[in-house]
Amino acid sequence: MPAPTPPVRSVASRQRTAAEGVRLRVHAKPRSARDGVDGIEETPDGPVLKVRVRALPEEGRANRAVAVVVAEWLGVAKSRVAVAAGGKSRFKTVAIAGDAPELERLIAQRLAGLAAK
């Protein structure tokens, strides 16, 4: 039986800056066999989104790949997603520009789809 999906707010926090949007806490796994989002992982700091990328963690390749994978997973433009913090760490904060309630709805929808698998 799959673990219950944590509330979206525990994975995504609202970002209130010049451009509204949300920030996702992500655990990036570079050098993976495939690109994709694998669900939620519990950490001592709270739940994070598990993101696998084939890119190597050098010269920002893995960071760009994480942004692309998250954008494709959510179905938003790649230009709206960027690594905002943790550029040299596997634990990152990914900023997604846009309407925060709509983005939170999208994230919840995608997480529910992962839990159903």
C-alpha cells in the first residue's frame, strides 16, 4: 500500500516576490538511468520531491535538467522554472513562476497521479 501523499503545502511553499509563484523542495538524483519525478521522499527537514536526471552534476547541467524535468512534469513552460537555491547540493529549491493557487493545484494533481501508480 503506497504511503499517503503529504499535503502540497508541505512540499511547495508560496513565493511572494515580484513574480508570484511557488517554490518546491527537491532532492535531485543526477546520473540516473532516466529523467523523471519519482514521488515524495521524507527527510529530517520535511518532505521533498524526488527528481531523477541523467545529466552529470557539472557546470550546472544537472540543475538545468532538474528545472526541465519539473517543468515537463507540471506542464508549464521551461522558462517559468529555475533552481533558486542549492545549486551545488542535491537538495534544491526550485522556483516556479505563475499563479500560486493554480500551481499548487497542478502539483497536488501530479502528486496524486504518482501515488496512484
